Amino acid sequence: MLRRRVLGIGLAALLAVSVAAVASPASAAGSAMAAGAIPQPVLDAAEALAGGQAAAVTPTFSRKPTTRGPVAAAAENVITCSARAQYPHASTGGNGIPGSIDGKADSWCDAPIPYIGAQAELYQYVPGSGFFLVSVGSLNSGPGNKTYTGVAFTICQSVPNYYVTKGIHTYTAPGGYYPPSVTLTTQSPIVQVTC
């Protein structure tokens, strides 16, 4: 029996995932996976998942404008943060789980700030239905300027499939910096993973 942890979707969608997940490998998507090309429906589904929005992956915080006018943004007055969603991959251990497929999201800044957060979501492609959320990782967060990595994972399957990692990144600026906080999402390219 197919067991799958699917979060954030209703019972009807869960039933659709269970039925669609056992699609024949002779399908068009299965043939294209064997050939190594990403089929157009998979590309379209990844674009739909992204929502057509390209988020900046390097938010910056600078000194707030004063009542006398904007403060010149000298290099020492700007904090640059970065965000990325890593390619999903078969886990090798480390901060992943052996026998799983991991998706990781990283958040960091070039100077200490009060809060940096990273959380990963892992999506699996289901032929004819699009990408479905199969795992939500725990939030990894704290102060400073170190890299925080959120990890989402799902059980490896013996058949190749397409996966995408989505990262949710949150930053809170120190007092006197603008904007006060930023939340953005990143999405990895589509990756075919076989375990």
C-alpha cells in the first residue's frame, strides 16, 4: 500500500494523489524521464508552483530615512541577506536522513541581525496532477549572521521522479534599519531523483 505524508491538501486531493501516484511507467512522463528530458507538463507544473513570481533572493536592509531626508546608504549601513532552495537529492546522512530524498533551504546575512529563519518544503510531481507537497521541514532560526538551513525529507522510492524544493526565508532587521522584516520564497530547479 502506498503510504505518503501529504500536508496542506484536502481529502479529495489526497485521494487523487494516491490514485495518480501509481500511474503507469509507460506514460509519456515516464518515457521522458527514462530519456532524461524534462517533459513540458512537469515544467508547466513547476512554473505554476512558483506562482509566476520571481522573488529577489538578496534582500537588503539599510538605515531608515530621517525627517530631514534619506540617509546616504554607505556600505557599512547596508546589510545584505541571501536565500536559496537547494536541489532535492538522495540523502547521504549529515543533517538529512539516510534512505530519504532531502530538500534544503538556506538563509544567511553578511552582518548580524536579530532573526534569520529558514524552512524547506519538498514537492513531488504526480503525472497529470502537478506538484504536491510531500514534506514540510521544521523551522531553523536564530540571531546572528550564520547560515540557517531548513530540511524537508520524504522516503526514497525505487522509481525516478521529479522533485522541487521550496524555501521560506524570514529576516528581521536590527533597530534603525528598513524594512523592519522581509519574508520571501525561493524555488529550486526541477530535479529527477532516483534512489
